[in-house]
Amino acid sequence: MTVYINDISVFLPNEPVDNDHIQDIIGRIHGLPSRVKNRVLDNNKIEKRYYAIDPATGRLTHTNTQMTAEAIRGLKPYDGFTTDDIQCLCCGTTSADVIAPGHGLMVHGELGSLPCEVVSTAGICLCGMTAFKYAFMNVALGFSENAVATGSERASSLIQSKFFEHLPGDGDVKRHHVLPFESEFLRWMLSDAAGAVFMSSEKNPDRLSLRVDWIDHVSYAGQYDVCMYMGAVKNDDGSVTGWRQLDSPREALDKNFFALKQDTGILNEEIVKVAIDLALVRTIKKRNLKADEVDWFLPHYSSYFFREKVFKAMQDIGFAIPYEKWFTNLAYKGNTGSASIYVILEELFRSGKLKAGEKLLCFIPESGRFSMAYILLTAV
């Protein structure tokens, strides 16, 4: 059965925060300015982002659950739609508010809507797409008449200075970082958002819908070490020690196990190769995909540092898509992890730029342990 996206909604908390005011919102660890902030921002080219933090008090304004529910409430696929109409709800996030129950169940509880099937997917950037794919399959197989998929992140709770104030550093915090670079640079990379799509087996009668043509999702974790992780430390041999292997939660806190971390060495070395030389080549062969058939290329990348590298790699495999066909809003809406592709899609969907028959190729890489997704949509 053919599946259509009939509406897309996004929730961005509070007012946008520019680069001059980031530290005012997320704080300075031990009261000291970051020594890597400017270098990271020069590379990622993010100029504005959103935080679910009250700038005056530093307190939480929204939970991940609340942001996701707000995005869902913003959906208007047809006149009279309410959240009670949702038959299948699929929610993906890296940063759930609680370890259990699942994020999807917490969102359903926040909505207070009628009984429906609920699924939670976990991961990093790709968990928003695994939720998307489950929703798609549910409608395609006729298990439900409609489904809502979400991707959301409340990353700011993991990067506020108070999350790290207990760390002593090496005793000389004025000269040395309290945090290693693998954690510190993520403070200037991540922000908050939630996005939702409504899918059904019938397209909009009086406006554009997006037909879901196919979804390719592949993991290369069998060939690559962990790259982005939380609740663990990475050992010199590439193995990972999780917090539950320790003697106490206190040890995990003292050793910074709960900070989100990125192995930037393996990221820079491998992400483009896996995304393009392996995953995209695989999809091109599987789907007989041609670059000149793509009208819009929607890449989710964490930093403009990778923009030219991705373009060059696509060019090298004979799949060049000119920059004028690229659509991204990283610079002014930030890197919001599993919500990012929803945030990108929503803006293009509402922009008035889409024409019937145009094809959208979405690219969603995840560096957690190198998983990739490509999605082809057609405006109809």
C-alpha cells in the first residue's frame, strides 16, 4: 500500500540563541569560558540554535516528552484532526527523560490521547528514522490507517555546565580542560527540537503530500568501533566499558560516564567513507538511483565541516548533486540529532518551493557505530 506524509510539524523551544550568548545559557564549567568553543563554531558554522532552558534562571522549560507532544499537537493533516485520531505512535530519541518506560509511552501519556499502538526507538541520529520506518511499514501493511512518527532531542540537559561541575579536572582548571575534547566539543554542537510527521494511505486532496517511495537503512557496526556514546568510556583497544559494569553509580559519576562523547578521530576518518562509498553506493545499486533524478538533496550533517567532504565523495562515485539542489537549515536551527531531518523536511514542506513530481533524497548518517539511512520521497 502506498504511504503519504500529509503533514509535518516541528517544535523549537524558546527564542533562538546566537553564538555570543551560548555560554550565558548553558553555563561555564567552574565559571571559566571554554577554550574550544570558537574553534568548534568556526567549523560547524552554526549561528543559532534552540534550548529548552529559561535564559534568566537556567531552569528547564520543557522536557523531551513535552516538546515531542507539542510537535504532535502541531500536526494538521485534515480539518478536525486531534491526537485521539492517531492509531500508531512511533517515537525516537537519544535523550529520553527516563530510562524506562519507553519514550513513546511517556509521550502518549503526555498527550492523554485514546489507546493506540505505541513504539519507542533508541539510538542517536537514526532513531528518528527507525521510528519513521516503523510508522511507514504499519500503514503500508494495512495494520493501521494512519501513523505518527517523531524524532526529538533535549540535548541541552546533557551539556549544561551543572552537569559537569562535580568534575575536578586535574586540579588546575585555569590551564587545563575539566572535560576532555571528546565531550567538550559537543557542548557547541547540539541543541533541542522535536519533529513529527503524519502518515496515511491517502494523499491530501487539496495540497501537496510527500509519497514515501523507499527507505534504506543499514548498519556497519560489524566493521567499525563505537564512535559516539553515552553511559560508558571507550578503552584504548576500542572496546567500551558501560556504567553498569562498575561497582557503583558514584564511580560512574566521578569518571564522567554519563556525558555524551564523540571519538572525533574515527569520526573524521570514517564517516564520509561509510556514508558515501559504502552506504550510498549500496543504495544506488539497489534502487537504480540516478543523481539527475533528484530535485532536492536533504542532508543531515552535524557540521559544515563535512559539507564539502560529502559533496566531493559523491562526485567521486559519479553521483554529484549540485549545491543549488541541497537544502539544510543547520546554520539557523542547529544540530538536533534525531529531530534534524524532521526539522529540515518541515521547513522545505512549508516553504512553497516544492512542486508536484519533484523527488527528495534524504540523507541521515549516524556516527554512534556507523549506521546510515537514505529515504526517497516524491511530492504529489
